[in-house]
Amino acid sequence: MVVAGAGPAGSVAALCLARAGRRVRLLAPRPQDPTGLRRTDPYRIGETLPPAARPLLRDLGLLDGLDADGHLPCTGTDAAWGSEQPHGRGHVMDPHGHGWHLDRVRFDAFLRGAAEDAGARPVCGVAVRRTGRPGAWRLVIRERGVERELPCRWVVDATGRRAAIARQCAARLRQDRLVAAYVLLAGPVPADQDLRTLVESAPRGWWYTARVPAGRLVAHLTDLDLVDPRLRTAAGFLEEAAGTRHVGTRLGGYAAGRLPEPRWAPAHGQRLARPTGPGWVAVGDAALACDPLSAQGILTALHTGARAAAAVDGSLRGEAGALAAYRAFVDGIAARYLALHAQAYADEARWVSLPFWARRRPSVAALTGGLTQG
């Protein structure tokens, strides 16, 4: 079988399938491939791993390796949301301990290495489409501009939001038009020892900042059609960030002259109408992508990777309900996410007449179930 994509969800799926005795090929771009993550990339957004990940990482035998890999602890969250003054939620009383602010390049490489150590065979390339029929699929992959076919019995789609394989068989349901503009302020600055995530709502969206191993990440979330042109330049982005009431206070000591151009990433909620079908299963963002406000993206990726691997292995062993159980698991996550998402945005009532917030009124979300096809 082929696991298409070596992010957290794909690597965990490949790890679990290999440990179950399955022959697994783990598909990922070459490090220098411009369509994928390069080892030279200074940063990749998506850095928060909550304490609830600890039991799964322990069960997978990965917890000690993660703790030894140089990531920073995340001790909680402060949120200026619904009021001018921030309110905090710490991890001191969390039964699982602290969370993490990850170096995602390093974290992804760690999980990919664990999968390969378990027996998953790395294959270079990017998934393009699938042909054939269940039980005799042929995955079309592209490497350095050349396409070739890879035969496989099963495909695990871990290609992220693009869902390159699964979208041929199931509709993608999109929640909104949210995008993230972000920069990494190079450091670290010795005086910056605040290890809590800071979230701050604003009239046209919201901001967050977090200390990460390489410095301080600053991100602005808004809808694509509402992007302020100033956010597209380094100077404009820094000016907007510095003008916030709370996020701006975390920027002191970082050299403005070293600020890179803002990078952009899709951040909208999205899910597949169904995450499985004959001979395929979707994991991670391909199955269900969450608004970053939830801070659940990586946790969901890890759990769907592990659960999907168990479902595929069970199906191959003749367990009739294995795939249905996985679908129910993903449906449950989606239902909880949509409810919490609606409540979180309803808690900010200061700018309900402005476009960003008006679009997220609970009454609007209720009309569509929070998701539309697209």
C-alpha cells in the first residue's frame, strides 16, 4: 500500500501499518522539490501540539524522542477575545502536563524517520491522481516534472487540504475563506521567555503569537477577500502587528531589519463528505482540516493517522466494521469541532457588524451546517 504524504498524519499511518506487518511505501517530495517542504525551509506554520497528544505519543513509543528533540514547552494560552483584557488558561493543572511549540520541520522529519525505522519504504514524488480499481490501484506520482505510476492495493491520502486522491471520490466541504499571513522573527531573544500562546481578536480577523525554537512566530488570520494590502509587505505586516494592543508587546527586542516577507497559508476549515471508500482512506487535513483557533490540527492528524491505519489493517483482516468505525470517529471530531468553532466566534461580540465576524455568526453557520461544497 502507499501512504501519499509524509506529514504527521501520513507518517503515523505509515508507522502503524508497518508495525502491523504491512508493506508500506511512504510517498514524499525530495528535499529540494519546490512543491514540497524543503529541509532548508526556516519555518513551517502549525506549531502547537496540546497536552492531550501525550498519551498517544507514549503509546506509539515516540514521547521520549519528542521530548529530546529540542522543542519548546507551551505552558498555556492567553486570549484577548471578547474583551480588551486577556484571560488565561494554563497547563499547570492539566493531567497530561504541558504542550509543545514545535519546530515543525524537525517534528515532521522525526515522525518520518520513525515510520522508516519501522519498515516503511520511502518513495520520492508527489501524488497527482489515482487510476484503476479497488484492489488494483495505480497511483500517478510526479517527481521533477516526470509522471510515473505506482501500483498499490490501498492508498492512504495524507496530501493535506488538496486531498489529491480522495477528492476524486468524495466532495470537499469548505467552511470559509480563512488564510494566515505569518512571519518568523528570528531569534531567540534572551529576554523573551514567555512560553504561552497569545491570541488577540481584531476588527478584520485575529492575531496570535508564540515562541518557537527559532524565534517568535506572529500570524494574522483573516478572510482572503478582506486582506489588508499592508500585510503583504514586511514593513506593513510589522506595523500592523505592532499596532495591536497585546501581540505588539511581545515583539520587543526582535530586529525589524531582519523581518522576512510574510508567508501565506490556507487556514479555512474543511472536510471530506466521507473519509473512506473502497481501497482508500483519508487522514489529517485531507480528511478534516480545522481553523487554527482550535489548536487541534496536529493532534487530529496524529489520531486520524493512527485510527486510519488500524481501520485499513482491520479491513484487510476481514473486519467488516473497521472502515465504518473510522468514519464515525472522524464524524465525531467534525461535530465537536463545528460546535466549539461556533461558540468561540460567538464569544467575540464587539464587531458583529463587520464582515469577518458577521460571516461567523452562529445563525449563518446554522443555515449551512458550517460547511459548503468547494
